[in-house]
Amino acid sequence: MVSKAKKPIALPAIIDLDSLDGIRDGLIDAIEEGSVTVTASAVERVSTNALFMLISAAEAARRNHYEFAIEQPSVALTSAIERLGLDAQFSGMMRG
């Protein structure tokens, strides 16, 4: 499968249970179209469920032979990843 242009997704400042459905729907649509770039510079707070959703989205993109990248991860996002011991799961997708 040929990778199409990357579809950008910008994460909001607060990623909690209230915002997960909308983000998930956007990720699903983007992954069906091609490679995905998630911009995470605005993230101030992120739930554990959101981190697992990003891991799942990256795996879905990989299965579809598309790239999945998280660009400009905020300190809050990287701190949450480290605190939960998810560094290995995110290492291949983090940019900048």
C-alpha cells in the first residue's frame, strides 16, 4: 500500500474522557486515509486512556502500512509517558 500525504491531527490542551471520543474518531478517519501526524505541543494534561488510544492508533496505522508520528510532544505528554513506563511504546513515533 502506498502511503498518502500525512493527515495532521492537533491534540487539545486537555485530553480526558470527555475529549477521547472526538479524538478517536478523528484518528480513525485519518488512519483510513493514510499516514498520520499528531501535533502534541498544546497538551497540558493527558489521561492514561488517551495514551493507550495513541498506542492503538499507531498500531492500526502500522497494520495499514502507514506512518504514525507524534510531533512536538509537550512536556506534559512526555512526562505522562515516562511516569507510566510507556517510553518503549512511544519511542518510534515521537518527533521533535
